Amino acid sequence: MAAHWEEASRRHRMLVDASIFTDMGREFKSTYPACIAFKAAELQDPELAKKYLRRLREAAAAEHRFIHKVEVQAELAEEVGFDRERFLADIESGRAEKEFRKDLAICRDEEVSGFPSFAIRRVSDGETLRFDFYMSSIAMIEQFHRLVGDELVARELNPTKENILAFVGKYGKVAVREVGELFMIAFGDAREKLDALVEEGKLERQQAGNGVFYLKAS
């Protein structure tokens, strides 16, 4: 798995720390505990839970954090803004796992076998497109247009300093590839713009895995 992560990182250019697989050893048995932690977050605040899901992914993929451990899950939940005691109570009571099992049932009913899986549903008549693989943002936009045609109008988003800083502010920390993908600019151009903001004292770098995150300067 470590070799696969490293090879994939060379292609998608997102940050990874593949050494986590060696260091976890045999104590890691399932991704279910992290999924249940997300449901515990969702029970408190569905919108904030999206930020928590991102933190789980950052922590596992690039920060060498063992997110299958409940103490790490709770630390990240508190960091994002959740009530730690309620978060732990929803896990310990089985309430979060019950919600997770409902999601598993939906996956079985829909015959979902790969991750990530996406479902785009047209509100007017319920027509749905589903695909079970990663895709670029351009390919994703094409799928939306396929479903709704000209009803969908793209919002122009230029890679200005203000827009990049707003993006970083929304997610806390971002990778070069994410900025390039969002603003549809080359990887090198995205890194150049982020580095310029570091030089201006508006952003700072944080080493993570085999690369760096950019976050608001403290």
C-alpha cells in the first residue's frame, strides 16, 4: 500500500506520508472507526462535519496521524470546533455507528463497490448520474452539464491574491495541486502564486509528508 501511495502521489501531486503504513503495523484493522467518527461529527453539525472530514483526510494522508484511534479522532474534532465530550459520547453510545450502518445499507442497495463514488441528482425529476472513480474538476463539470445542460452557468473564478487567500481561509490549509485545480492553472503557476503570498507575509508553509501545505500566516 505504501508503494501505491507514493506512485499515486507522483501522478496526482497531492501530499502523502506513506511511512504511516509501516508505523501502524498490525494495529490498523479497519477504516470503519474513522467513518464512525465522521458520523459522530455529523450528528453535532452536518456543515462543520465536512471540515472535519477534510481534517481526517489531511491527518491520515499527510500528517502521519492514526485516525483509527479514538483519541486522535477526538483531538481533531475539538480542533475543528466540536464539543469533545458530546463527540465521544456519540461514539461510545453506538449512536454514530448506527448512522454509519445506515450509510453502508445505502451503499449495498445502490451496489456501490468503489470509492469515491459520486451521485449527481437533478432536482426537477430525480434523474441521477453515478460514477465510481476519481476524476478531474473539468471532467466533473462536464458531468454536471450532461445532466442539466445550459441551466448550469459557471462562476468565473480568477486566481487573484484575494481569491486564493479566501480559499485558504475557508479550508485552513491547502496544497498546491488544489489551488491549481480550483483556478484551472498549471501546478507551477499555482505554486508561484502561493510562494508570492508567503513572501508577502500573508501565508506560511507547513511541511507535511512529501510536500507542504500553505496556511494563513500566524
